[in-house]
Amino acid sequence: MDTTRHIEVCALLRHAESAAQDALNGDQAAARSTLALVTDARQRAEDTGPGTCAHPNCSNELHYVGRGRRPLYCSAECRTDVYQATQMAARALVKAPRTEAV
């Protein structure tokens, strides 16, 4: 599937998913079934195709054709860097003094 078509399909699936959520007020069983199917189709469409590494300083393209989730990082090094930065930020938040709202 080319990139333009992929974007169109994802947009249509998001719209259908939103409509199915709105339909939950009517026929509950049918709406839930539709929502589950559309959500699954959207996730599968979004999890395939090209993408870029999630590391903020990396612009490597990821090309994934397969089953399951698309990888977020191009290498173990990028994944480790992001994980360590997240851990350092979390530790800083835990150690930060609380400020009371007035």
C-alpha cells in the first residue's frame, strides 16, 4: 500500500471508529462489535508501513512488513538511550519538591 493510500485508509478507519463509538448509545452489541473490528483494522493499518525512529536525535527510517507491532527504534542503542533518559526524568520528578497551589 502506498503512503497516500495508507494515510487515507487510516483516516477513514478513525472516522468509522468515532462513528461506532457514537453508536454505542443505540444497539450496544452491534456497536461494540463494529468498534472492536474497526479499531483492530485501524491498528493493523497504522502498525505497518514506513516510519522513523522514535529517538529524538535519530532520523533513520523503519520499514516493517510483518505481524505484530512495528518497532519504535532502529537499534538497541536508540531504545536504550530513550529508556535511560526517561528513567532520569522520572527520578528527577520523584526527587523534586512539591509546590502547593494557592
